[in-house]
Amino acid sequence: MPTEELDINAPDERSWEFIRTHEIMEGDLSKPQVMLTYDDFPWSYEQLQELLLNLKSEGGKATFFFLGKQLSQLEMYGWNIEDTKRTFDQMLLEGHELACHGWQHDDPMTSLTDQNLSLQLEQFLSAMYALAPSAEIKFFRAPYGARNSLVLDVAARYGLQHVMWTTGSNGTDPDTLRITMENVAKVGGNGAIVLSHMHRPYDVKYAGEIVRNLREELGLSTSTVSNGIKLSDRREYSTLPYSDPLGLS
Ligand SMILES: [Zn+2]
């Protein structure tokens, strides 16, 4: 019984509880839209530009789950810091969303201790906010989707809500466009979460065509995670006790 009771005077506690228990497994099934998600890191700054341009050409919206280690070592990869900051600003302006894919892909998060997980998420947020101070990082996706209750608990402490995916785009097969359409149709279209990768050549090359085909063939628009999730997964409707933001009650 006590576990059901939440202290309404402790909104932070309630928020943490909400975030760790509301992993996002699918989007809002009542809306004809899918969430595009791009994981990891691009091979180059130019590849990111190409992906963004392709999305923009068709008005596509997406959430980008970046790895923190690469964000912290941009200069080593030949990226200009100021250009990257401008690009991230531009991404936010264009309606995309920045999110967390942890620090690195090496060890699954499930192999880490509470302390290591905390350190990695702190390092991620520090690297990300240095490049995109106006971003609001609300979502994370563990590498390989490998998470357990400790991972979800620790991430929730940083306000990070875990996001799985319902289907994928492939991205390494030249037939990625057709594969993506079939995969999205197979999971019913509405509320699909499409896993793609910033570094996979056909995810980048066909990003615009995918957005257009989703719209023209399946009647689906694209959205960020923030805009595509179910009302019941939206923390803003839960963290404020007794509020009724949509006047539904
Ligand atoms: Zn990944």
C-alpha cells in the first residue's frame, strides 16, 4: 500500500518515480505519426549536415541519441566546436531533439555500478550542455537497449526517461527505404519508434525519402520523442499533482 502513495509535497520524488517507471516502449497509437530516432554518432561533421539537410528537405523531425565520449572529443575527430554549437542550435530550432545514448558503446550499461552509471551520465550531460546549453535532455536510450532496474533508477535521477524502439530502418542495406516502409507498416504505423543510426550510410542518404514516403504512402508524419509519446508517458502531466493541463477530467 505505501508504494502506491506518493507524497504530493515532494514533486521531485514523484517525478523520479514517474520517470523510472515509465519507460517508453511505443508512441501515441492514436496519432498518425512515427518517431524517428538516430543513435550513436556520425562518422563526420559533414555526414551530420547531410542527414539534417535531408530531413529538412521533407520537414522531417527526429530525436538524436548521441554518445557522450564523442561529444567530449570533437576536436580529435576534426570537428569545429563553434560550428557544432551552431548546428545543435539549428537542430533545436528546426524542431529536432537532442538526447542521451550514454557515454560510450563499449560496456553495456547493465555491467556498470551505480557509481559508474552516475559518472557516465554526468559526463554525458556535461559534454552535451557545453555544446547545447539551451537543450532540454529528457530522454536516453541505453546502448543495445541493455538496461535493468538499476540503469533506469540512476538515469531517472538525472531526469532521463528510457526510450526503446518498435522497429528499425536497417541503414546498411541499399534497400533501406523499402525496408523502412515495410517495417513501419508491419508495426501498424501509428506510434512507431524507428531506430536508425547517424553513421549508417543509407539512413543518412534516404532520410528525406523516408520522411516523404511515410507521409505519402502511409499517411504518417514524423516527430521527436517528446512530441510522439503517449499522454500517460508524459512526465509533465504527472509531476504536478492535481493539475489538469488538458482539462480532460
Ligand atoms: Zn547505439
